Amino acid sequence: MYILKLKGNKNLSGTVRISGAKNSAVALIPAAILCDEEVTITNIPKISDIDNLEKILKYLGAKVKRTANEITIDSRNIENKQIPDNASKLLRASYYFMGAMLGRNKKIEMCFPGGCTIGARPIDLHLKGFESLGAKVVQKDNKYSIKAKELIGNKIFLDVASVGATVNLMLAAVKAKGITIIENAAKEPEIVDLASFLNDMGAKIIGAGTKTIKIKGVDYLHSCIHEVIPDRIEAGTYLMIGAAACKNLVVKNVIPEHLDTVIKKLVEMGSDLEIDGDEITISNKAKLKSVNVVTAVYPGFPTDMQQIMATLMTQADGTSRVEETLYENRFLNLYQLSKMGASVKLDGNKAEIYGVRELTGCDVSATDLRAGASLILAALVANGTTTINGADYILRGYEDIKEKLENLGAKVELIEI
């Protein structure tokens, strides 16, 4: 287990380069087992979620070579065996092996996935979709057994535009016979990245990034080299750090279109922000104003940015409001912010945040990945030193967080306990 200690400092400056997208990489790696040859993925972030996916691949018998930010996967001799509970519970994205193994071998047995405790995250849409493709799903306690004699393309409508369900059904359908159409599909950039990866291997997928994805099944997927897109959530996190704690911050390797709603909210707050190609420069020179945020599926304001935005709101003049429409437990960070002096009012899935508040460093706990990121921002603008317990959550999704912050002038300790 890890803790992070940060000393408050609103005079940071420098440049940060954004890593490969966590939410894309954790889908691409399970997808790689569909390849009938060797496949290489570059710009992989060095985070614990990737480490845990690598462990699952090796457990299944895949040959894995990983150097720095690159991973090469050869799954030709993979074994079709149950993924145990102690492996699947390490991260939410372990459930992508359901679609990938079902698409590859027509069979998968594994336990319910883990991940952050941000609210109810059922997988019923995934299972209904598998059944629509011809699979039989048997659940006993925490274990799922999914089998099919063969998978047949079908038209599937998702009641909710779920990223996880869209990914899993894409993986299962790539080698199914005939044509699969996913209606009300998720539109996130990570979905587009997955489709590009599969198409690079010879899949036939059109419509990714729209509400309708059409997949024509193929028999064989060949080798390719694919680069992961930049992480829009990491980029948004550093932009908010820049808006509150940096005299000048240049955020490099960004796709601004992926951050459109976040950038618009920062501009609405009065942030000093300038976009130049794949770079965004931002500073804390401007006086921030209160805003209202409602989370939504892409291209709406991302739920993954909501908790970090809540911290930024404590530094904005006036009353800001947040409405969380996707997860019921995504306000746990506000209790921790209150310990530091934030003034908040909770009412169900809505919160009011009163600024400007002077925060004071103390002992707090990260309850999930993005809550941890929100506390990092709070620590940087607070007086004194903040100790963040449960920093393991943060290491799940932010590559080299200590080093990147230190390069900006922050005083950071990462301590294993």
C-alpha cells in the first residue's frame, strides 16, 4: 500500500506530457488475444492496471514482452481456463476478457470484476448482448460461465450507452458469423481507438464514435502495431492543476477535441487558457468564477473529471453546482475535501460547493482513482502538508504522477507502507 505526501504550492510551472489513455489501453490489451498472430501496442501507460492485465495474460498462457511504454502480445498458445477471483477483482477492465475470450474460444469463466467503488456498475447489458449473439450465460454466486457453440451476428440495442458493454460486444462480435449492429453505442474516443486497433488487425468495423456501430465478422486477425491515444482524463486533470496551482503550465500531447466540454467549462470559469495544436497552456493568473456542471456520457462533461472539478470549484468565487448523473457514490471525495476546509452541501446526486475557500493540509483518504486525483489538486492549493492514504488508487491511472509533479516544482513523497 502507498501514501502520497504533498506540500502546498501555488507557484508551480513547467511542462507535462500526457501519457497513453488508461481507459483505452485497458480495452486494447484484452482485445489483443483475438489476434491470430503477434501484436504490438505502443504508448502504453506505466500504471498498475496495465500490470494486472499483464498478469492475467501470462496466467492464460500468452507470451508477453513489455519494455517501457510498449507491449507485444502473442496469444497463439493461450489456454481457455477460468480467470480466478484474485485476478479479476484487481480492476474493472478485467471483464473485457469476457468478450475477448468469448470471441476467440466461444467460452469464458471468470468472477465478477473489481474496480473503484463509485456506485452500482452492473454488467447485465454485457450479458444480454452476449446472449443476443448466441451465448448461454450461467451465473452462480460471483462466478460467470459464458459459452456458445458459435456466435451469430445480431442487432443489439443498449438501454444505456455503456462504454464497457460497447467494448465487450465489439470484442465478441469481431469473429462472429454475419453482421452485428450495436445501437445506442457509447461514443467515447476510447471506443474509436479500439475500433481502429481491431481494424488494423483486419476487422471490419464502421460507425465507431457514432450511436450505431456495424461489425462484419471475420475469421482471422493479423499482426499490427497500434499506438494508444493520449489520455484525455489525465490531460483534464493537469489542466485543472494548471488553473489552480501553476504560474504557467504547458500540457503536451493533447487532443483538444476529446476535452471539448472540459475546456469550455474552464473557459467559462475564466481560466487563462490557450490552445496551440496538441498543446494547451494554462495558468492560475485569472480569478476563477463559479460554474455549474452536469455529468453525461460522451461528448458531455465526463464523470471521471467531476471530482477533480469539484476541488477546482473550491477555488472559484461564488457557489458552484455539480449534478452526477452516472454514479451514485462519486461524491465521497467531498467528505475528504471538507476535512481540508472546503464548504459543500450534498443533496442526493447534487452538490453545492462554496468558494473561495482556503484549504489546509491534513490526513485524507483516496476512495477511488479520480477522488485521489481531486485530493492531489486540493493538496497543491492547500496550506501545509497533505497526506493522501490509499494512493494505490491513484497509481492505477496516472503514470509517473510523482515525477511529473516534481518536474513542475511540487514537493511530493510516495511512501510504501
